[in-house]
Amino acid sequence: MFKLGYNTNGFANHSLLSAIDIIGSLGYDGIALTIDHHALNPWDERFKKTIFEVKKKLDHYALSSVVETGARFLLDPRIKHEPTLISTDLKKREARISFIEKCLEIASELNSDAVSIWSGKILPGVDAPQAWEWLVSGCVKLSEKASEYGLYIGFEPEPGMFVETMDQYRLLKERVNHDFFRLTLDLGHAFITEADVPETLWTYRADIVNIHLEDMKKHIHDHLFFGEGDMDFETILQTLDVIGYNGQVNIELSRHSHNAPEISEKAIRFIKNIRTG
């Protein structure tokens, strides 16, 4: 049975410790920790104290965890999600790699299951072969580092980024060719880019180390609360049981931070009603 978690990018207006208290007290099984300015920022002078406090709270609530690296403006205050593994400048690509390596250290400290990454957008002036070369090289290096900690890299295809479909993920996996390079599957993304979400779960069941969950309308990349989109959650949850997935399924509602306590409570109630109904 999977572990239901909540992504802290949906608690952007809370301190990380407060977010953990709310998520834990609601009865979630896990948490996706999105590293950000206010959330285990590795360059913050209070980092060592904070990671100790975070680990203590995770233990208190018996929360499993994964580490997410998708903060919008942590590395560049002006350009969303930059730099990436396919940025045009070598130093910028190295900055992204260094950040993810720090996230692997954090994940190791917290006994997390995986660190989730993505490709980023391809910028003007970069051709696809060059982007593939940079991306594969970065993923190989990060997979090697992850293996030292016994952690998985969970790569997430995302609509609008260089790698957005499962076919592209499969090609990337073949080129990286590393046991610790696996898949973060956002089911809303799969709803947009793939023919069938349950079929995608079945096809990639051996790769998945992390799952994101939200509702979505077909062809529109907008994370919605359950029931506001077109996804069939009863079938999705049944498929997760059939494939025997026992990792985290993390609700990702990053645009709902203004109402995070109520939304996170409604979300766990929605999923529990399906599972017990």
C-alpha cells in the first residue's frame, strides 16, 4: 500500500516546521520536502539547526520523506527554475548539479527515499543534441553521487520542459544507464502527455520511486484540487494497489498555499474516502 504525502511547496506561507506539524497531525504518511528559501535552504546560516529540528519532527510523526528540487527562484531570483542541467553556461549547469548534490546530502540526513529532479526548459540557441548531451552527463554524475548515499534520483518529465513525455524519459534512462536513476511520476502530467494514466503506471511500475498527485484538465498544465479536473482517481488508486506500489504519493498543490491547512485536510479526506469507499 502506498504512503500518502503532501508537498511542502503547497505551504509556501508557512514555516517548514509548522507545515510538518500540520501535515503530520492530519494523518499523512509522508512528506515531500521542496527545498526553498524558507525550507532547508542549504546556504542559510541556521541550516544545521533546522535540519536537526526537521528530522526530529519527521520522526515524531513517523513521516517518510522525499526531497524535491523544484523551487522556482531559489537559485536565480529573476528567472523561474534557472539554472538547470541544460543551461547554456557551464557554471550555471554546475550550480544546478551542486545544488542537487546538497539535496542528496539533506535526503541522506533525513533518511529520505529519493531526490526528485527535472530537465528544465531548453533555451534559445541550444539545439536538442547538445541539450541531450548536457542532460545525460548531469544525470550520470548525480546518479553516481546518489548511489554513494544509497538514494534514488527520481527524474520527473514535465510538460513544457525539455523532457516532458514518458518516451523521452525512457530514452534518457537508456542513455544514463544507472541503477540509481529512476522515475518521479506526476500523474497529472501523465494525464496530459500520455494516452492513459493507469497504463503508464503499469508500464513504468519498476521505475517509480516517487509520485505526485493532483487533478488536471486534459491539455492544460494547471494543478487543480481533486474534482476540479477530469482525472479518474478511483481507477488510479486501484491501479496503484494492483501494481503493488508502496512508495510515497505526494499531493502537489503549489498554488494553494493561501489556504494550505484547509486544502491539505480536504485532500487527505478525499483520498481516504475513495480508499475506504
